[in-house]
Amino acid sequence: MSVVCLSGETVGDSPEGIRIARQDGVYGYCEDTGEPIGIERLEVRPVATLSIEAQERHERMEKTYDDEA
């Protein structure tokens, strides 16, 4: 079984490629916004579950929380 990303390219037949598909069968969409994750990001990090924008927002919130602690 191969996992296919938004561009129609296969992520691979490896267990890791199959593992990164979410249980609901959706791959390549941001868990935070539901928008497509850019293909460039998925090529660099196939296991990404957040878009770059959502990841940056998450990291800023995390940093703010750490600074307050």
C-alpha cells in the first residue's frame, strides 16, 4: 500500500510512509486549520501535521508560555 499526498505523488511504501497517514485517511491537511499543507513542506517533512503558518503560531505560543513560567 502506498500513501499519496496532495500532488498525487506517493509518500512511499515504507511503514513510515503508511504510518503518517492519519487514522481518518486524510494526509496533507493542517490539523489546526484544515487547509492544505504546502507540498514543499511535505517534501521536506512528510510527517508534518501543521502548515508552516500554524507551526510558527504554535511555536510562538509555546515560547510565550515558556517566558511566563
